[in-house]
Amino acid sequence: MAMLYMSQWSNGDLWRDLMTGHLPGLDFRIHPETGDPAEIDAVLVWRYPLDELRNFPNLKMIASLGAGVDHVVGERHLIPQGVTLTRIVDPAMTVQMTEWCVMAVLNHLRRWDDYRAMQRERRYEELAVPRPDQTTIGVLGLGELGSDCARVLAAVGYTVRAWSRSPRSQEGLTCLHGTEAMQDFLAPCDIVICLLPLTQETRGIFNARSLSWMKRGAYIVNAARGAHIVEADLIAAIDAGQIAGATVDVQSIEPMPDDHPFWYHPRITSFPHVAALTVPESCTAGIAANYRRMQAGQPLQNVVDLERGY
Ligand code: NDP
Ligand code: OXD
């Protein structure tokens, strides 16, 4: 049997070296060099056309090469019955995400852009900044990434709230859950950080209505998916002063087209989807372990619930 790499990344040879290091003798193929489709029992996928999945009669496992699975779940009709979708859960990604979110929070709160502008003007002055204990940060999504980010922000001394789909608790946080609680959740936040999966329920979750629930002058950080934000509504809310600004790692269209307003909006800082990159050297051990479990007929780890969408 064989494992097939179907990814828009061009580093298939690195993945082959690492996977065969964990699974000596593995037949690792890189699309479009598929060979006999009946020999494919696992595919590694990142943002790639999935129509061919139906041609693999012995497929058992699809491994998303990212933590997010919207790129596969959105094409759920192409996943043959009985095939298990897994995703990356890896401390090497979690730490990057926490680092990126902390950076976005600190740049905003400690007025990095203002001080840089003052440096250019040779102005040696003090600006007002809130103390950590005067700042409330809301983290949407209390999963693998959100819970670590919230933990670290709480350790710095911010008041941290978290919001999830089902009831959760975590030391040092105020936890709310469910759609009905969202308005209450957002209301006291000075900064909100989106670390939700993109699902039917969370698409467009930041829109004119929910942005109006926030404190005037609150700040948005989006490290999850561009489609969580109705971008025109965010820009309108920023231009109206309701929202102070935003730092986003993700956008509705990636890469952003030349005329995307995030390129030039003075209050939006935009990154090219780099907050937490997959680290092949770190995550391949987990994928290999799952492949062995699959071959042994054992339950897999980091399995995605296709109905729930994450
Ligand atoms: P998890 O699946 O571990 O956690 C998801 C969290 O979101 C859970 O707490 C879940 O609630 C909550 N949630 C899901 N749906 C809803 C809803 N409708 N209302 C309220 N809460 C909801 O995901 P991860 O933490 O691993 O990853 C989160 C996302 O981060 C990924 O899906 C991906 O899109 C993005 N990402 C971005 C990267 C980047 O570089 N920009 C890198 C990696 C990931 P519950 O606990 O009740 O299940
Ligand atoms: C991911 C991502 O989901 O990189 O892993 O966005």
C-alpha cells in the first residue's frame, strides 16, 4: 500500500524523507505521480483539489497537513464513506500561534506603531498605555491553540475570557459558551482574538452586528481564517471608530489580491498566513503513528468530526 502527498507546498521530497524515516519501507508518492490508485490507503493533504479521492478504493485515512480542516471539510462530499480525516495537533505549532497572538496584543497595547512613528519624528514622549490588569482579552475558541494562548495571556496579567461551543473551564479564565452567550462574552473585551475553526456556524462571525456588541475602541486579532470576518463590515466599523483596528494573519482571499483594502488600511496590520506554520520535522511522527494505528485497525488520534466541521 502507499501514502500519497497532495499539497500545494513544493516540499514533497522533505515529507518523503521524514515519513520514510518514521516508516521504513513506506511507499510514499507525490501527486500527480499517483501510480496504481488501488494502492493508496492514506493521503496527506494541504489545500489541494480533492476530486481524485473517489478514485482510491482502498483509502482509509486523510491527514490534513494543517491544524485547520476547512480545506477538506468544505469538500466533504468528495470524502468516501468510512475514511477518517485527521489533523495536526503539534506543540511546535501551538507555541508559534501563542507567540504570534502575544505579539499582536503587545504591539497594540504598548503602542509599537505610535512609538515607531514618534522615533521617525524625533519625539521623545510618553504615551498612555493600560496596565495589564486594566485590560480584558477575549479568546474565541478554547481548543488546542486558544487554550494555550489564553493561558499565556492570563499569566502576563490580563483579564482573560474564553468562548467555546460547549462548556469548558480553565484555571484563571472566565469561560462562556454557545451562541446565546456571545454578546455577553464580547461586551467587556478590549481585545478579541479569533482562534475558531471555520465552520458553517463561525463563518462571518465578526459582522456589523457582533462588532457593534463590542466596546467602542476594541481591537480585533484574527489568527484563524479570513472568512470569520465580514471584511467590509470590519473596515466600516474601524472607519466609524467603533473598532480601533485589527491585526489579521488571514484574509478572505489568500494571497490577497493587489486591490484588497487590507494592503493599505492604516489601522489594519496584515500578515500572509504565517502565524503558526506546520513543522514537518515535528508533526510527521504523529502522522506516522496514526498510519501504523490505521494498519493495525486501531482508532486514530486527532480525528476530525465531519458533522461538527472541526
Ligand atoms: P480546536 O478544534 O482544537 O479548537 C476549536 C475551538 O473552537 C474549540 O474550543 C471549540 O469549542 C471552538 N468552537 C468551534 N465552533 C464553535 C462555535 N460555533 N462557537 C463557539 N466556539 C466554537 O482547533 P485549534 O485550536 O487547533 O485551531 C483553531 C483554528 O486555528 C484552526 O481551525 C485554523 O483555522 C486556525 N489556524 C490558523 C493558523 C495560522 O497560521 N493562521 C495555524 C493553525 C490553525 P469546543 O471546545 O466546545 O469544541
Ligand atoms: C493551519 C494553518 O490550519 O496553517 O494549520 O492555517
